[in-house]
Amino acid sequence: MRRVVTLISREQAVTGHRFRVVAVPAECRACKLYSVCMGRLAPGLTYRIVSVRQSMGQRCRISGSEMVPVVVEPCPLVGLVPAHKALEGVIVTFEGECAGCEGCPLDVVKPGAKIKILKLLGRVECRGRPFAVVEFYVL
């Protein structure tokens, strides 16, 4: 998956640590570090720290913490796709057919996005239609 360099607080800068970006605070958008910090991350996704780089002494305007450059990669998502589209290794267009079903990833994946299915985790039925529970990446 695509790796990016971003900034994270010194306390969280540990290889293997996972974190989820819930939302980007308004204060971040006005910060001079936004483009190399929160500007590189997508709300709703979980990231894993792959490596930690040497700090250059930047500080967060919100927390006051020292910010450390890290290389991160997005973690796979889990959600529903129609059973007939669910094949490991296949790239499909997410069309949101699961809207209204528990486990539908519409909060982080928009209809029309290309996704790569990594692993089949199970099968469920919702509103009389068969769906597969899959692990996937958004491309």
C-alpha cells in the first residue's frame, strides 16, 4: 500500500503503533505544518507506523507536543461488498450497494471508489441480498 511521511507526537512515534484519524481540527488547517502533517492523512482511516525518523523540533500548535516525522501506511478496512464481487485479489468499484446494512463502509469509502479485496472474512445477508465481509484497501 502507499506509504506517506507525516508528523505525529513524540509519545505516539513508535514503530508498529496504530492510530485512527477521526477528523481534522479546524486549527490544523491554518498551521504551516498542515501539508506535511494532517494534510497527508484521510479522516476515517487507520494508519500503522512503519518507521520513525529523526525529529526536527517542530511543535504542534494544539497540543504543544514535539512532532516527529514518521512513515505510515493505511491499514486495511473491513466492510461489505456484494457476494458476487468478492474474490481475493480482485479490484472492483465500490458502489455502496450495502447502504443501510451493518458493516457497510460508506463512512470512509465513497461510491465509485476502486477497492482491492485482500481477504474474505465471511458472508452475511442484508435486506435479502448476499454480501461478503471483506478486508480491502481503497486505491
